[in-house]
Amino acid sequence: MGPLRENGELLFFPIKNEEEAIIFVNGKRLVLNDGLAHLTLLEYLRGLGLTGTKLGCGEGGCGACTVMLSCYNTVKQRTVHRAINACLAPLYSVEGMHVITVEGIGNQHQGLHPVQETLCNSHGSQCGFCTPGFVMSMYALLRSSKEPPSHEQIEESLAGNLCRCTGYRPILDAFRIFAKTDNTLYSYNASTNTSGDAKVICPSTGKPCDCGERVGNDSKDIGTSHPVYKPLSFSEVDGSFYGNRELIFPPELLSRKPHPLYLTGPRGMSWFRPLNLQDVLDLKSRFPDAKLVIGNTEVGIETRFKSIHYQVLIAATHVPELNILRVKEDGLEIGASVTLTELVDTLKQCIAQRDAHETSACSSFVEQLRWFAGIQIRNFASVGGNICTASPISDLNPLWMAARAQFNIIDCKGSVRTVFAREFFKGYRKVDLRHDEILLSVFLPFTRQGEYVKEFKQAHRRDDDIALVNAGMRVFLEQKDDAWSIVDASLVYGGVAPVSLSAVKTEVFLKGKPWTLQTLQGALQVLQHDIIIAENAPGGMVEFRQSLTRSFFFKFFLCISYNIQQKTQVLLGLPNSYKSAVDPYKRPSSKGVQSYECPLNGTAVGLPVVHLSAKLQVTGEAEYADDIPMPSNGLHAALVLSKKPHARIHSLDDSAAKAVPGFQGFFTAKDVPGGNDIGPTVNDEELFASELVTCVIGIVVADTYENAKIASKMIQVEYEELPAVLCIRDALRAGSFHPNSERFLQEGDVDKCFSSGICYKIIDGEVQIGGQEHFYLEPNSTLIWTADGGNEVHMISSTQAPQKHQKYVSHVLGLPMNKVVCKTKRLGGGFGGKETRSAFIAAAAAVPCYLLRRPIRITLDRDIDMMITGQRHAFLGKYKVGFSQEGKILALDLEIYNNGGNSLDLSFSVLERAIFHSDNVYEIQNVRIKGCLEKGLKR
């Protein structure tokens, strides 16, 4: 990028030829061409054929796309290695850096890296789709560690990786060999018995065992299921521990100075990477609606899942003024571009170097960030991006507000103004920033003597999960004799309103009050009416979330009280039973034991043999449906979905879609060569909606998946909306059931038992269970092509039932089944979700493939996959049960309602299984069970 100004006018030039944009991938130097600003690093890597990096969720939540990113930090004067999510990282954001994928650390031919080998030998993969992500997370931890990591660090590094089928025990067991341990506890020299056949006294059980390793001259292999590696430590710069098998940081990048970038993308997209603050302000002045991008963790999701197109993106990653981390006498100045990982490291340094009373806020941020997303997100996401996103469930914004943080804001003219965090958030996703302003930095003041800050968060799970309710709380106390009074207090909650919300009335109530149990009770009463969650609030669970607001404050009071009591010996009259509520949460390292016998019967049956695909999976060489190379004349497909749950289609207009570059066709029910009616047991579903909407209206094909998605959203559909049945209770009210769907199971006489008086008690009620996603990590995918002049169709699909793909495709194309071939080598999880619901996706792609005689690939995005493939069934049960005084069940009258959706699929089998299992292991003399299949009038 050339100079931005000339004679006061803004100028923009493409980068000069001698300043080409480059990237190193697995040690190879690659030039980044112009026109790729829309691509993520994941899309670019897979385009290079490096398909070991997988697309799972597309939003940085599963870790299947993990790679290691290395860059030279000029401030720290060393190479920094970090794990990131390639699915979110914009391609141009890693310019001038080194990317290492799972293929770059080892393979079957040149040998496996120890991280790969131990995972393979420890049976740490099953479907293998998530395996490369785990390998790269562990590899990045080792490369970034000066010494062997602890067990806790290993588990924390894997918190951003999900595994759906293997389970985490073998994965953690595999990686524990790299942990810092004291092997002397397990050595034979540690035993007081020095006889030749002595056994170790196990430190875990206190009994003799074979868990140790012999030391001394008579060292023998005691027998392990895999080789035991010594703890590993990697050089930060040359990475030469494994000789020529370990990729070093490219010397060219050590001496290369960053330069400004101006690159472009499709649909008029521009990507800028300025190197100083003034250039950022000039760009913001020229393009007021431009988005500043650091980690892309918010913008990336908006563009991928919300189809938002930003014309101008400004990467503020290389601007020194936005990357400052300066420790001052009164606080910490944090640049808006500082990553969350860098923030945590600096906060920990402050905690270690300063007085404890100054770092109460620092400790709260460190603890809150410990449970904030996964390490891959924290490595790339920025402080300023998290603040300006203004999420109502942000874990950090309540803390900024409570801790008296100040936000420094600069406009395009260079004028700086300071806003307290409490006044910065104006509404849902709205902040106090004008179009000509950006967030420059954050000032976090150190806490004063007697000032305490505490964080709170409640989620469904502790690791890598969004909050149901979170909070940041602060109190400033002043001691007078043996009493403490409240000088100032701040209580801020997230997850209770469209914006992080201060409990203003409670704060006012607390000021000037003594810190006593009476004040606590009064504050809880005020708080109950101060923070009120609307009954229809998004996320539900209103009563529980409401109770959390008071629970958090009660716990805050206890934390501060015990802290005071410990420091000053002033007793506040708290029962000892309360103390457990304030003990810091510390989860011990996960442990698991698998005991089994190895029968010696001359075969591999029953032996713990590494499965055949294990080496392929840990090296990323295992091919899944979406990894198969695309034929040169292949097209990509995207489904056109109904925007109404129940409606009649009046017209379809594809004129706007035809204007999309690369558009090749839009296909609907009238284009289906064979039958449009499909179904695994009964053909009660339409492939493409002909009159009444079903889920899929048609399919668009184009030269790229991006163009196919854009075109699919430009299909104009005119609807006549009809009444919808969206849940089981709606179906009960409307009497909407699948025909002939009632099933009965009866034994004894239920009515007689209830009326005879022999039942000690009779109770009735309802139980409702929602649906559940199958959540296979690999989305549904099919590559389909014609053969023999169009007389045959072949496909590679991610399916649990290839025969159903064969049946569906032959039916919609009007071909004999022996002319359709479906191959499934492996799939990244299924769990029943890819048994029947994957078949209609392949059938949809078969139509344009057959008509155009060109290969078609369809791979669903995660949101589309979850939207259209259905779930494990939701149920409503109405019961009446009578039992004796001893608790023995005498009679059960049960009605089961199953949400069968708008087509039958396998719902009959699911209903029958539910009926047969309803009595569990009990033998009940009088039973009457009725089951019904609800039919939803919806897409």
C-alpha cells in the first residue's frame, strides 16, 4: 500500500510488486494473490489440499480447524507460537506469518511426530474428525512452552477442542506423557525394599504396584501399551529438537519488516492493513462504515452465518498505538488490539509483582478469562473487539464497568475523550462510538486498600460456554474501629437485559451502610426488585436466572467478609457452614482408568490393537467426503430454504440470482426427472416443495460455494402464509397427528386398580423432554457425478446408510438402483443423524448433477445442517400412577406424544421404542400406554 495522503488528499494504491504479500505454510513460501479478502485461512488451506484442517462448526467452537500460527514479536524479541481457529482467521490477517498444519508435523511416510504417535497408540481417535485439531492444540502448547507443561495446562489447552465420540480419557492419557512430573515417586529406588523383585509403593494407593519404572543398571521394560516419551521442551526460535522433522521459523520472516497492505475481494470488498494510528484514522474518515478487525471472532460469524457483507475491513493488528500494554503507578493501560492471551499474561505479572490489595481487579479478570471461550479464541480475539461488540452476555464488560475502567476514544481528527465503562454501553449491541471514532485503549485502575473486585459466571458447563448470567462486583470499604462501612459499591450483571446492567438502586442502598448481615439482607430485598428479567426474555430459565442475581451478591458478601476476617481477625458473625461457598473452585486434573484383560487366543480379537485408520487420522491424511478433490469441471451447491414454517408457494423468481457471477442454475420440483416424493418408509415428503412449503424449495449451483450461497439467498419466493403447528402442545390443540399413528401397549386392568382402593396414593402429572441435536462434528457432505454418458450416477457421501442414498437418488432421477453407486469410506460422526436425514441432501444434489452432467459438491454449513436435518425427538408424557405404601408401583396409565415433524421418517420406530422402554426394568401388573405421533405443519 502506498502513501495514504498526498497534498492532503487520501490516496490508495495496491501494494508494489516488490512488497508482495506472503505467507509460509508448513515451511513453504507462498504469495497471497489479490482478490482473496473474503477467504478465511481454513478455506485457503483446504484449497491447497491441506484437508487435515477440518470445518466443523465454522465459529471457533469445536477446534477441528486448529492450526499453529507463528510470528516474530518485535517487542518481546522472540518468536511467538499460538493455536488459532483457522475457520475464523481472515487469510490476509496472517500475512507475514508461518502457519503449521497437522500435515506439517508428521505423516505416515516420513514418520509421526510424538504428539501424533502417542495419540494414535493410546486409542485417542475414533471417527477421527476432531483428531487433527487436538494434535495441533497440543503441539502449539509444546512449542510455546519453555518447559514441560503441567497437567492443568494441558487440559486448559484442549478446552477449545470438542470430541463427540472417543471421549476425553484416552486423549488426555495420551498427552499426559508430555506433562511435568516427578518420576522419583514411581521409581524402584524410592521403595525401601531393595530386593531384586521389589515393587514400587504407589503414591496413589500406598500399596505395591507395577506402575513405576525401574532405574539403575537392571533397567527393564515393565510392559506398556505404547512407548513412553520423556517430557519435551522446544526451542522458541529454531525448533530443532527433532532435527529435520521439526519446522523452524522461516529466517526470511525474522528479518522481514511488516508493510502496509491494500488488497481486495469480490463484490467490491477492500482489505487494509495500516501500520500506524494516523493511517487507521484516515481510513476511518474515508470509510466511516468500515469494520475494524483483529481476531474476526465476531465479524467472521456475521459474514458466515448472517450473510452480512462489509465493503471495507481495516486490520488493526499491526498498529503499535493500539497494541500498548503499559503498567503505570495507578493502573494498567491496555491497547484495543491487545489479545486476551496477552492481557492475561500481563495481569499475571502484575499480580506477582505488586501488593495484593492493588490487584483485586486483575485477579478477577484472570479468573474470568480462564473460562472465556477456548485458548484458540483467546489467542486471536482482542480486548477492544470484545468490548465494542457489546454482547449482553459478555463475561468481561460487567467487570470493566464494576472495576471503574475508563475507555479512551479517539476520533479521526486525533481528539481523545475518556468515557467510564459504566456509561459506554447504550443498548443492545450499541456503544458510545460515533462513525468517526474508534476505541483507542482501556485504563484499568489498580484497586485501593479496602477495595475488592469479584467476578461471577454461571453457564451450563464451566469450560468454553456462554453465560446464563454473569456479574462483576466491587465494594470499597473503610474501617472505623472494629467496624467496616461501605464507601462505594458497584454491582453489574450480564445476561439479564439487552445490555450489561448496573443494579443502581442496590448500589445507592449500600453506600454509607455498615458491612453487616443486616445490610446484606436489606440489599438482597432491594436487589430482588432492582434487577428484573422479563418473562419472555431470550434464553428462558427466567426464575433460575433471577435467583442467580441474588446468589451472586450473597456469595460476594461472603467472599469479602471472610477476606476481612482473615486479614483483621474481625468477626462478622458468619456461620462456619457458609465458608464452603467462598472456597475458590479448583478442578483437579481429570483421571480415568480402563481395566481389561488381554486374552491370548491367537487372534487380534479382544486385544487393544490400534485401529487401522488411527495413523491416517492423527496425521490428517484420512479422507472424509469433503476432503475428496473436486473435479476440474465441478460445481458447488447450496439449498434454497423456506422462510415460512407453513405456507403455499405462489411464485419463484431467480432473476436476481442469475446475475451472481458463476451462477449455473436453479432447480426446483418441476426439474426433478423422476419422483419428487421421498421417504425411508413412506414417501410422504417432497424433495423440493411443489406447492406447500417443506424445508427445501430448490437448489442453486455455481462455480464456488460462496457464489452458490449468495445466489441461493437471492431467490425470491412469494408465499401465502398458513397456520403453523410448531410444537407438541400446538398439535394437541389442533389435533394434528400423523395418520394411523396411535400405538397401544396394555396389561392388566388399570382402571380397576385405580378404583379398587388398593393404591396407597395416586399421583398424576406431565414430563416434557425437548429435542436434541445429534451434533456430529462433520457436517453432511456429498460429492456426486455421472458416469457412462449419464446412465450411471456415483457419489461419495457422509452417511450411515449408503443404501438409502442409493434408493433416494435412483428414485428422484428415475434410474434403476443398480445404476446408482454410493461409497462411504468414513464419516466424522453420525449417531443416527446421518441414517435417513442425510439422504435427501444427496438426492437434491443429484438433480443438477444429472441434468448438467457435471460433478456437484454439497457440504452444509453447521447452521443449515442443524436447521434442516431434524433432531432426536421431543416428547411429552402425561402419566397417572398408583403405588402401595411400600412404594411398589401397582398401576401406570401413560400417554406419550412424540414430535414427529412434518414427515414420518423413522418416527414410528422411535415411538415404539419409547413405549417398550416406558416401564424400564419394573414389572408392573397393570399398565396402559398410549403413544401418538404429532405432525408439525411446518417446514
